[in-house]
Amino acid sequence: MFAEHTADPDHAAARTPHSQETWPDDIPHPCETWPDNGRGFRETLDRIGDKWSVLVIGLLSQGPLRFGMLHQRVPGISQRMLTLTLRHLERDGIVSRTAYAEVPPRVEYELTALGESLRATVYALARWVTDHNDEIETARHHYDTR
Amino acid sequence: MFAEHTADPDHAAARTPHSQETWPDDIPHPCETWPDNGRGFRETLDRIGDKWSVLVIGLLSQGPLRFGMLHQRVPGISQRMLTLTLRHLERDGIVSRTAYAEVPPRVEYELTALGESLRATVYALARWVTDHNDEIETARHHYDTR
DNA sequence: CAGCATCCAGCCCGATACTG
DNA sequence: CAGTATCGGGCTGGATGCTG
């Protein structure tokens, strides 16, 4: 499959005539790193792009929170999705989970150092969306009603 | 539904005792803007987070490209998904589409000014992932084998 | 060449019920 | 309180075939 445009196995490696002009040199271009379908890069972008992660990161950037608090403060999230989101973020080393052996049980989630470093990027993203939201809304309306 | 934690209809508005400390003041906190499930913010994040958009934006940031070229250079994308991705980006005003009345037809895609402004953010994201990919891989491996 | 239409598999995610 | 288990609908996205 995909024979149409991957007939040459060295296709990706051989694709050099148009060497990057504007893409920063020190960042591997996505298309060089993603042919192996699903490795790191993609997986990480999924985490950032998924429905709840950014919300959770945003909340945790204000300090540690318990499961229940997160559940309250992320509007509309289900227990299941909160659990999954936290597990994923934990797996990626972005949040840490601390369970206290008490009754009733208490579990606190907190950004790790890695998570903290992600914060700036999340802010940048949020800022871009905020700054350009009007333009986007306008563009969408224009597109939908043309 | 969600009666458990949305018994108070003014819940979101009334939720002020923990005013933001670290979230930048000039950026509306996601949790304030997303209760209305699916409006702008979310929709835009979806665009950035989805499987192909960032790839396409990355390629177009190097200059205009025709449909076929994009199809070649984004490894593994199907015609359908490329079309859908481009339509979405076009709708959001990030990409412009120019069809030339020739035979065979030629269609060129290009970043708009808005798209250009997004580029910096995409770079920031790519940079973060690049810079921290090792940590993430390590964390994942640790998590998976613990 | 560019792309739409159709079909269909798989998974994402929400609802619900149950546990340590 | 902080989860896990299970079920099922809907949407995502891939394959294929057909048009201007």
C-alpha cells in the first residue's frame, strides 16, 4: 500500500533537492521524523492536541490538585477520561502522581519539571489562539457563508 | 447530566476563590472559555492537534505547494485526509487555495498571513518536542516497564 | 491532476455500574 | 475518594471507485 508514492524505499532519505529554507535547522522537520508512523513526535503531539490534556496542564500549572478537584474544575470531563488523561501525562513524565495511604484515599497530581517546561509552550499556544481567535472566527464565518 | 458537579448553574462564573496565580492574565484560562463545549478555542486546538495539520503547515511554511506535491511529501496521508485537512485549514484562514483554470488542473496551497503567524508557534511546539523528546521517551519506557 | 462519494473498520469517548 | 470494568454509539480515517 501507498505504493503510489513510496515505490522507492530510500524515498525519504533521497528527498534532498529542496533543502529546508525557513524551517529552523536545529529542529528535525516533522516529515523527516514521521515516516515511521507513530513514533515519539506524533505521540507527543497527540498528547498536546487531545481533548483534555491542555486543560489539565493549565490547571496543574497553578499548583498540585487532587483527583476530585480536577474532576470538578474541568467542566464536562468524565471520570474515565480524567483518569486516562492523567495516566497518559504521567506516562510521558509531565505530571506526577502521589497517593497517600489514608482513608479516605487522597491522590495529588502535580506538574513535573518536564511539565513545567511545557507550560511556556502551552501558554504560547493559548496566546496565539487568543490573539487570533477573532480572525479565525471571521474566516470560518466567511467560509461557511460564501 | 453532570449534576454531580454542576448543580449550580452559575458554577463557572462563581468559581473565583482561587484566582489565577501563574496563568497569564491576558490569556483567558481554558476552563473559563471551554464550558460552552466546542466553541472557538477547542476547535482551533483540534486543528493544531490533529493528525496531519502540523505536517502540512510545516511543509507550506517553506513555500506554496500543489496538491500532488503535498500528497507526495506527507508520508502516509490519504487523498481524502489531505483534502479534509486542507479544507479545514482553509476554513480557518490559515491556508489559501488557488485553482488555475488549466488542463490538467493545477491547485496551489499557500500559508496566509494568519498561517505565517502560526508558524512561530508551531516551531515552538516542534522545538519543545525536539528538546525534550529524550526525556519523554525515557519516562515512557520507565512507566511501561515498571 | 485534483477531488468528491461511498463504504466500512476501528477507536474514542461517554454513560453506567461496581470496588479498595 | 479515587479509581477500574464493561458496554455501546458515533466519529475518524483508510480503501476504493468515479468525475471535471
